[in-house]
Amino acid sequence: MPKKVLAKLLNIDIVIAGIVLGILILYTFFAVIMRYFINRPIYWGEEFQLICIIIIVFFGAGAGFRTGSHIAIDFLVDFFPMKLQKFIMVIIYLISIAVMIYFFMQSSAFVRQMFNTRRITDILRIPFYLIYSSFPIGCALVIINYSIVTYVRYFKNGNKEESK
């Protein structure tokens, strides 16, 4: 039972990104009809689309790491023996996690600044801290997902090829 709950929690990022993507597609289709056929453009549309794109990018990043969908050029690493491959992948993992922790800290400070200054969007009047909080959340999801994938792929299964 706990594994099913954990799996559902780990997939919440892709669910959120998928729902927001669906909303963005529907809205864009509706906006085109309103602009070109009814001649009544939606004045808040660009702001809404930008918010949707921000959410999709940062929530989708964690899912990309979990599913291995990000671009990787690892053919050189594949020439090395398995022990050296694991060592190289640990180094890459540590560098990536360090960068994500840095991004998490910087984006958290930015969200706090937006919260303290009470800045809101011009048209929809949505607080910026709500929009930009997807960045530190996305960083945390990348850290969690990349850690799980790295552990399962290179250490739990013992062989990179077995986990694919």
C-alpha cells in the first residue's frame, strides 16, 4: 500500500503539468476563435498563457528526470567498464544535484521577495509568488526524482542495462 501512495505522489507533477497543458490548449483554441471569428480578443490571454507555460515547464521537469526524457549524450560513458560508469554517473549526479540545490535556494529567495513586496500581475491580479513558487517546487521534484532514478538505475539493480 505505501508504494502505491508514493507512486501517486511522485506522479502528481506530471498530472499537474498535463492538466495545465490541456487547459492551455483549450484556452488557446478558444482565444483564436474569439479573436479571428468573433472579433473580440481576450485581453488577459497572454498573461494567462505565460502562467500556464511557467507551471508546465517547472512541474514537467521533475517528470522528465523520472522518465529519462531529458536529452543525454552518454555513448562515451557506455564504452567504460560498469564500475567506472557508475563512478561517472555519481559525479554527474552530484553536480546536477548541487546545481538544483542552488536553483532551489535562489528561487526560494525570489519567491520570498515577491511575497514580501506583494507584487501582482497587471491584468489578472494574481500574486507573483504563487506563480513563481512553481520554480522551487520543480527544483525539489527534480532532486527527488533524479535521486530515485539514479539509485534504482545504478545501485539497486546493480546494472544500468537491467533497469532500462
